[in-house]
Amino acid sequence: MIKQADLPDVIPVFPLPGALLLPRARLPLHIFEPRYLQMLEDTLKTPQRLIGMVQPRDVPGGAEKRLHAIGCAGRLTGFSETEDGRYMITLSGISRFRVLSEVQGFTPYRRCTVDWSDFTRDLGPTESDCGFRRDAFLELLGRYFAAMELSTDWGSLREAEEELLINSLSMLCPFDPEDKQALLEAPSLETRRETLVTLIEFALRGGNGEEVMQ
């Protein structure tokens, strides 16, 4: 298990709108741009093999894309090459971090100086949610999936541990990038579940307070 003292002060970051990685969850990625192929090659040479997932945000009045203050680092745990030189990788979520500053120059990809100290619980054991009511949650989720024309393995959802269920749905549901950021920044599994429920209920109302007809 990685300890906070082992986490580096500077990490490469992959700004990707709508892509959410959470601690102890897994995120598959398709890498093909030259700068990120270089990032991948450099990451494989490091002992921790960490890549930070951070959502970009628009700057009013400019074309520049800045980074959100909070991201999540994943350890490169899966790696395969396609015949045409692209890569399929898997990141396993380790810990969230706070972006302190961007490191200028030296690499074609972005790197940041980061602080891990606000997220010590990310390196701990699996979280539980004492307020979680699975039957009510799955009933709400069923209405949402029907409205969005999504399918899933309901048997697996009924059997999944609370953290795996809530985090997986947070990552996979088609929410806007800012909503994904809110799920990332939730301080506990309980608050993430509450945020997730709020987003699902908002989507079922069509974003305007009216229930979507099915």
C-alpha cells in the first residue's frame, strides 16, 4: 500500500473533461496523442507510476484552459498496445490532490506541483455509508436509467459494496463535467452518495423542476 510520504510532489496530469477517477476505483483510458504517449513512457520509468486526472475549466474571455484545483491520481496498473501504436491503459485510483502550481517547460504534457495532505482518508480502508438505503437508491437509479435509456447488470449492482457501487456510478453516469467535479470533491462517501442522488433527481426533473415522463 502506498503511504502519503511516498507520494511525489510533482506529477504528470491528464486534463480530460468529464473523466472522473476516484480512490480505489479504476479508469480505462485510450492514449494516442503524441504528448500523452510521451507522458506514458515517462510514467513507466517512475517507481509510483502515477498520473493525475484533472478536469480543465474555461477561463472567461479567453481560450486558455486552466485546471480545477482538485484532481485524483491513479497508479498505472494496466497497459496494452494496439497494432497501430495506440495504448489502452488502466489507472487505479490512489488519492485526490490539490493543485498548487503548474511546472513550466521540459515536457510536452502538463505537470503540477501538488499537495496530498487534505486527503489522507483516500489512502485508508474502504469507506462505508451508514445512511445508504440500497432498495430506495436502486429504485431511483432504475427510473434514471430508463429515462436515459441506459442498461446495466442489476444483479451486480444489488451485490456490490457501497463504495464500489457509489463510486462506479459517479464515474460512469453521463453528468456534466462540473457535476463530476462536485462528486470528486465530496469529502466522504456519504456526501458523494447524497450528491449523486441530487444529480439523478435533477436529471429526472429535466433540469427544470418537472418530472420527466416515461
